[in-house]
Amino acid sequence: MNDTSSTNPMNDATRPRRGLGGGAILVGLCAFLAACDRAEEVESAAETASPPVRQQAAPLPGALYHTELTFVGREEQPSLLHLRFDNRTDSVSIVTRYRGWFGGAEWSEILDHADSLRLRLDSRGSIGSWNSRTGQRESLHLAELQDDSGAESGLLLARQSARRVDEPPDDERGQYFLVSDTAGNGLLIMRDSTSPDAPVTAWTWFDETETEWSDVLILALAPPEDSPGRWSFEFPEAGLLGELRGVPPTLVDASGDGPGLDVFRVYAALVLGGQSWTMSGIGVQERAP
């Protein structure tokens, strides 16, 4: 891998970012809606002198369907987008809750219980898909984010999960980092818990080749003041070393009855085969919905 950045995003200097624009912006994203089967009432086919007896269907247990989309652009200071679609169903209704944030100099809320967004996010091809240890369906895509000021290519992480509402969610706090560089290379590191011995899985997208890594080490380090966190990581099999540093501001969302989450920008310094380069992107820490 070659050095893909002429500047070091680990310092505090950043160039001006493109804005979201001021008009109405359309997103072509379909919300993930779950269908709930309804049991039909049945009548006795036999004719009798008395009125037919109707069988009442037993109520179905409620379910929560969750879809999460995270985009990281490939500019030196990439656009960041984090979207969440929750659909709670029971025998008679579907209750939706949609949220979304755009990461620029500050985090801006762009969606709050609406059927469409103020941006357009298009998938441009699948890189890979897998099932997580907890059964979530997850996939990584090439994507393009468009607004009134133009378009930006990048990487899109999609995650889907479902559970019965009478089953409590996992108390563990999951964590993942998605970073990219200006050449379009990407790195994804995920773990279901922030405990030191939690299993870590990772995916790299280097030179248009996707590779999954299971033997990955990540260690929390003492962060700088006001930083949401700092971590070192190692891919022993690949000989890749690196460090992630979160920078403020941190989006903290604990609205409603959801589990809450922290979202922040991260910078990554990587070393492989004596060569070093930088990436930047997003860090997400959350409990399962």
C-alpha cells in the first residue's frame, strides 16, 4: 500500500468543509419496514341452526426491527452520516422512529421521525456481507452521498437486526470504527463489547480487495483532554499496526426510550511494511436497541 495522503489529518489543521446547502434536498432511501403476519378468523364450514362460532386469533408478540446506515466519504476531511430506522410492530400496528445525523464541523440532526431525508445516499456496489456473532446482518458497500453542493464517494456500512420486544436487549456496549482515505481504501473494526477481552473482527478494503480478519487486537489508551477516546490496534496476520484517536464534538443521543449512542469523528494512523499513512472516519459506541 502506498502513502495516499499528502497531509496528516492527525493534527488539528483542517481545510474548509463543503456545506449541506440551503434548499430542499431529496434522499432516495427506503426505510426498512417489517411486515407482521395476521392470523385470519376462521368460520366453521358446517351449517348449523345456531350462529357460527368465530375463533379469536391469539395476539402476536411484538417485535423490534432495526436498520443502521453509516457513511464515510473519501475526502481528506470526509462527510459523515449516521442513520437509524426503528420499527416496532405488534398484531395491530407499526410504530416507526427514524433518526439521522450529518457530521461536519458540528453534528447536525437531519431526520426526526420522517419518511424521507434531506440528502441522497446511493449504494454503488457491494464489497462484502456477513452475519455478526449476535446474528445481525451486516454489509459493506461502495456508496455516493449527494447534496446541492455536489457528490462524494465513500463507504457505507449497513446493519440489520430484529428481536422480540419481550426479550430484553443486551446490556453490553458495542463499538465500531469505519475509516477511509482519499484513494478509497477503507478499514472497519467492530466488537460487541468494549471489555479488553472482547472478540474483535475487522475488514479491510485495500486496492479494491476485501479481506476479513478475525485475529485483531485493540487496546484502549489514555485519551487527550476532551477526546471521546484513543485506541491502538494490530492485525498480527497482516502485519498492520495503527492508532485511532477520537476528536470532539461527540454526538450523544439518549432521547426517548432507546439505548442511546455516542458518535464522533476519528483519525487513524497506520503502519504497514515500513510505510505509514492516514485515514479518517467515524466511531460509534452503542447498546443494542
